[in-house]
Amino acid sequence: MPEGSKADTQTIRSNIVLIGMPGCGKSSTGIILAKQLLLEFVDTDVLIQTREHCSLQHIVDTEGHQRLLCIEEEVVLDFKASEHVIATGGSVVYSDPAMQHLSRYGRIVYLQVKFDDLKKRLGDFSVRGIAKRTDQTLEELFTERTALYEQYAEVSIDCTGLNQDEVCQAVIALINA
């Protein structure tokens, strides 16, 4: 079948890509989702740390948040696999090329969490390797990124009051709809 045909597109878009704020449950939900769907799991934050041989926080502390964004874009653009659940870093939405690449290979699922719930989940976010300006509050970051998550999402899951299994079932239902 010629490239770009319907069958080719379905094969290429065999990944499920989870986006959302740090602490929304992308990694933990992604692992369970991958098991349920018999897919491989990858966390792009782990790919970054493996490639750079250091933590995300170390990159932010020593090279700045812009450097982390550049590394994240490179890692995502280099990732070409099918039949994966991909938990992305919360800042991936700052890179349109990375998001277009992820969209080409998978369905983009936004895991939505209310700001107050996110604050409780994150605790001390200063040690999580979050790519943000030093003068930016968590609430400002949340507002800024929410617009980007909504822009790129094909499917959105309101995670309010849901446990990880319920989030997985919601993702599966929307993906299959």
C-alpha cells in the first residue's frame, strides 16, 4: 500500500502519547495502560536522563530550563517507534516540531488535573526538574501550559476523582470511540 494510505497511517499512529502537567499521572498511568493494551512503555524524561547521564533537575540547575527544552525536543524527535504508550515530559508542548512528530506516530491524550489537586500531588516542585522560568509561579506555568495541552490534545481526560485504573479505562474508551 502506498505511504500515506489509511492502513499506513493506522500503523504509524499506533502509539498513545500522554501529555499533561508534571504530577498528573502520565508515567504511572502509562505503565498500567501499556500493560492493559499489551504495548511497550517509554517515559521521555527517562530517555533524557539516560542520554544526559543526569537528572532533569541537574540540567535545569546547571544549564537552564531552555537547555532542557532543547534536549527534550531532540530526544522526542529521535524517538521513532510504534505500539508504545509514551509518557512525555510536561514541557514537550513548547516544541511544535516535537508535538507534530508525536502526533504523526500516535494519538495525543491530555490528562487534565485541577490546579489545587496538582499542588497537592507535586509538593516541593523545585526538585522535580520542571522546565520553567525562575520568575514564574507554578500557577502561571499551569495556566500557560494548559492552553498548549488543549491545543495539541486529540482526547482529554478529566482525572478529577479518578484512580489510575479509572483513568486507563477512560483513555481506552476514548481511544476506541
